[in-house]
Amino acid sequence: MAKQEHISETPATQLLKAQRVAFTEHAYAYVEHGGAQHSAEVLGLDPFTVVKTLVMQDQDAKPLLVLMHGNRKVSTKNLARQIGAKSVEPCKPEVANRHSGYLVGGTSPFGTRKAMPVYIEESILALSKIAINGGRRGYLVGIDPQVCVTLLGAKPVHCALAE
């Protein structure tokens, strides 16, 4: 039996373990700007089940997280309308890093530095399992998407656009 490569803990996996959440670990070679499409490809997953964590902000620069399918984009107009904001835009990488405590490309919605409201594309909740960032580049965890609602209080929204 091959020895499984040990993956050191992250704030995300520490939180999941503390909350007794069952998860699987999926490490892969990170590629700059490869995104969810790349990780899905190398791990043999459907990009629709790989969920990206996006750090965005409203018109008052208040941060928020959006969980979106790996092969979809966020309609910031639709999102803003649904959450009662005037506008929503992605944070600059350095601002996103500061809010989340993670490097862009390795952002997990679990164990963030700052508590932020979390919004999840509603169709993600219909999936039986998702792969989402585990708190470092090149590392996904497989979980039940309902964990995002129970642990993070994620609110369902409809803001997906086809890539």
C-alpha cells in the first residue's frame, strides 16, 4: 500500500476537524491562474463540482465571500441586487489576502481571518459532494455542500453566468 502524502493542517482543516466534519483531501500541482478548471482537470473532477471561493466587496468596501461553480462566473449585478447592495466587485488580490488570511488561489471559506457574510450559488447545494479549497494553493477538500450552510451560514443566491 502506497504511503499517502501527509498534508499539513490549515486554519480551514483545523476548523473542519474541530467541527467533526468529514472531508477528503485532494492535493495537486498548483498552476498560477489555473483556477478551478485546472484543478478539476488534474484531479479528474467535473468543474461544476469544484467550488471556487471569491473574495468580493460591496460599495462600502465591506468584504464578502461568494462560493461559485468552477466553470461559472459571478454576475456581480445579480448578486448586488439579491443581497441589497448598490454594487459588488472582486477585491484586489492583496485586499482579499488581508480579509481572508489566505493567498489568492488558496482561499478557503473556512477559517478565514475575518468573519464575512458568505453567499453560495444555490445549485451548488443540490450536489451530493463538492471540492473546495482547503486553505492553500494546490489543495482541495471534498465535503457535503450543506456544510457551507451549517458551518458558515452561507445564503443561497442565483448569480451564475456560464464561462
